[in-house]
Amino acid sequence: MNPRIGLCLVLLASALNAHRAAAAEPAIVRPSDAAATVGVGDLDVGATSLSGTVINKSSATLKEVHLVLRQEFHWTNEMSPGDDSPGRALPFKVETHIAPNSSAPFKFDFEPLPQRTDGTFTNSLEVTGFTKVE
């Protein structure tokens, strides 16, 4: 084999591996930066489901938007709470590709909360991750 061709192949392989490694590296962004990229709206929480819209505020296509539905339990007597808080965090993922400056509907089904007389539940939804398609 010609030494120049061999060197070119080695350099090409190194460049491809470096590109793959760079593409595979997840980027970590501050929550405020993430909020400028993706949001949620039109939320409707029922006894066993959550529906809404994921909003892509960026100029890139997004996919695999990770969300967490937090169902926090607030004790009636916070000074003397019980031993077993029934609160929970339910992660899920919206797989759909979302075009730039567009939105996509989602629905997430879950088990009903237990009926309790010693407190109340509040719901919150948080975006915990997403992938930009470049």
C-alpha cells in the first residue's frame, strides 16, 4: 500500500472517530437556557392522565423530550407528618420530532393517586432533557 494512502486512511478514520465522539457527547445546559429552548403548554391533568403540548422555541428540530410529572403530597399537619408520603415522580418521554418553532401534543397515562384524608396533592411538570437534531 502506498504510504500516503495509508496515512490518509488513518487520518480519515481518526477524524470520523473524533466526530462520532463529539456528536455523542451530551450537552448540559442551565435550566434557564433549557426553558428558552423548550416549554410545555395546554396542560390538562386528570385522575389517570396528563395531556399537553411540548413547545419547541428553538431553530433546531427537537426529539426525545424528557419530562417528569411530580405529584407532591402536602400533609394537613406539616408539623407532624406521617411516615409514608404517597408523593411520586413519574418520568416519561415524548418521542416525536418537533420542528423548529413548532409544537407537538402528548398524552401520558398513569395509575391513580391514593385517596387520602390527611393531606392533598399538587402536580408540577418539569422538562428534564431533550435532544437537538442537527
